[in-house]
Amino acid sequence: MTIPLQRLSAGDGSNTKYNSIYGIQMTKYKLSAIALALMTSAPALAASQADSNGFVEDSSLDLFLRNAYMNRDYKHGAQDKVEWGQGAVLTFNSGFTQGAVGFGVDAFGMYGLRLDSGNGRAGAGGIDFFMIDNNGDVERDMAHAGAAVKARFSKTVLAYGDQRPVLPVLSHDDSRLLPEAYTGTMITSNEIDGLTVHAGRFHAQHRKSDAGRDSGGLNSIEVLGGSYQFNDNIHAALYASDVEDVLKRQYANLNYIRPLNGGDTLTLGFSGYRTKQDKEWDGAGDRNNLWSLSANYATGSHDFTLAYQRSSGDTGYNYGFYQNQGAVGDGGTTIWVANSFWSDFNAKDERSWQVGYGLDFAEYGIPGLSYNVAYIRGTDIDDGTGRGDGTEREFFNQLKYVVQNGAAKDLSVRLRSSNLRVSNNASNYNSDGNEVRIFVDFPMNIF
């Protein structure tokens, strides 16, 4: 059985797994940034419990504001989608009490207000800022709050409650107005220098567009794995997950960064998934292998990327939440491979190539301004209709500016566009069109 990948949460694009707050493809740094994401995916850690200054002394309160607009102009008669909203996320992270075992609390509250959408342009199957209610109307706003208790011994933290994991097999979606959250238990250990280990079980998923604590329909997901920084140049990761009655997945990653003369760097990366779907979910127990190889050369303010990605097996790569197919349950950005933009180039049998370029304007007197462009082409797509090999191609542009100082320091404005074209014999896998995103993000530290 081949499940067509008509995705709700896919196409977040642009490797949000490496920078989930800003949703930008960091071509110059994205491979080495995997290590940072893996080591910061649980409650904030001090060096060890011995360094604790106290519950209050090490606490922080942060406010994150996001004004987000997305417009998808679909071709061939598909309904266009437009949503615009204002979101706010308040996050409190306590320190740990002093003693051999420290205790603390993390909490968050989020609110989203719809500024524009309607007339069939929002809701399921579209951008997914807000849900459609029982009367067929788009929700005017959405609020959700959560908290987790945590305990630390030495360099190991145990947390239970509402969390936002950032792991290659369970990556919460923060590519829309408000982020996803999961309820469950996570252990994060850094007892060995360079090694970060995660183990967890989550039993509820809060969707990014719905206030319900278990709105994702998740039974449970178990995760286990770790990452290791061998030295300044080599980083590796291995992870596995089991989504109850849905699928089992394994992930492997290896990055190598080679410094060159004059401060230039060459970064090589491999990322790959192996997935076996449960018969309870798809009726057949289909398998998929998805992997990518990438090379990035950075020199001065410029960086250049080449990448190849391959999907093989009985079906395409399934993740996130799928309309009319039930929840996969592992997060809307759980696809840590090179060619993830608006399309994720993850169809059955698909092969895709990317050429990308990034420019940092700091050397030209405009610090904080950056530009990224990429062209990706996918071939050999089997959309399950027997019409032959399909193709898709995407042209991606993004301009971003981050305020460097003053009262608005760290405020960012991101302008992004994608042009996606899909051949007729791949239309059961994906829809083509033009997309525009305008995100204004303002992170603020209150204390």
C-alpha cells in the first residue's frame, strides 16, 4: 500500500530542525548546528548540579512574539490558502534547587490571534495556523499552556510534563504561528564529555493549530539515542523511535568539518532514516529509506551547497500529521535531511539534487542581513497511480534581517518565496504553486 503524501505539516521547509525559531535554512552552518540542536532539546542544563545557584537565581522568563503571514497560490484549480496571525509565547525556566538532587519547573503559555483568513483559505489541508470549528468556521484565536517538573542529578536531567523536543526522530513543529508540544517524560544526560543521550516516552501531542492537549491523536512515542562530538571536526548521532501502532524509525547522522586556508571551511554531511510502518496503520507494513549527502563550502561572506537525496522502498517518507490518515505523531519537522524546503522531496523512489548559495552582508557593511537561494529538482517519483516517473522542482529564495542593537535588538524579519512545479504524473504526491511567507519574530528576555 502506498500512502499519498498530501501533507498538512510538511513543506515547513528550509530545515527548521536546525533553527526552529526562525525557520531558516542555515546553509553555512546547518550541518554542524545539528549537534547544538540535539544538545539543547531538553530543559536547559548548567554544567552540572554542583553549579546550581538555586531555583530562583538561575531562573529565566522569555517572551517570544511572532507575526506570521503565509500565502499559497496553488495551480490547476486547487484552493488557494492564506493565513495571517499574531502569536505570543511566554516561557519560564526555573533553576534547580541546591543539593545532591535539584528540582525545578519549566512552564509556558501561548496565544494566537487570527488577523486574516477565511472564505475557504484556511484550516485543514492548508497552512494550519488555526483549526476549523464544528460550524465550519476558522477559529478566531487559540491559547494553550503547559508545564513540566524536572530533577537533576550530576549532569542528568529527568523532566515530566509538557515539552518541546528537538530530536531527529521527534521534532516539534515551530514553522507556523505557534509551536507543537508533547506531554511525557524525557531524560537528557551529559555525563560523558561530548556525549548527549536522550531517552523518553510521550503520550500526548498538542498540535500547533489546536488548543487541545491531545489534539494530535497520539497513542505514544518512545525515543532513544544520542549524539557524540568526537572532536572539533567530527560529529555523529544515532536515534530510534517507536510510534505506537504507526511506525518504527531509525536515524543516523555523520558530519565532518574541515578547516581550509584563509578561514574557509568544507562541511560534508550524511543523514538517513530507515522506517517500517506498522500494519495496524497502513495495512501492509511498508518500508522506506530516506537519506541525503551534502557538501558546503564557506568562504568569507559566501557559501555554496550541493546535495543529493534519495527515497526508496515500498512507500514515501511519512511523518508529522496527515489529513484523513491519522497522526504519525513524531512532529511536523521530523525530516532532518538536506532537501527539505516547501517540498521535502520525499516521495516513493524520488531522487533529488540541490544547488544552493548563501550570502552574509556583514562584510558589505550591513550586519544582520542574509540571503539564501536554492534550486532543487526531484525525479523518478512514483505517486501510486502507475502513470510513470514524475518530477518536481523548486526555486527557493529567502531574505532575512536581524536587528543588531537598540530596543529592538534580535528582532528579525524574514521574507521567503518558493516556486514549486510538479508534473501531472506526480500530482497524487504533491501540488504545485507559489508560496510567500513573511515572518516577524521578536524574542525578548524579561529576566
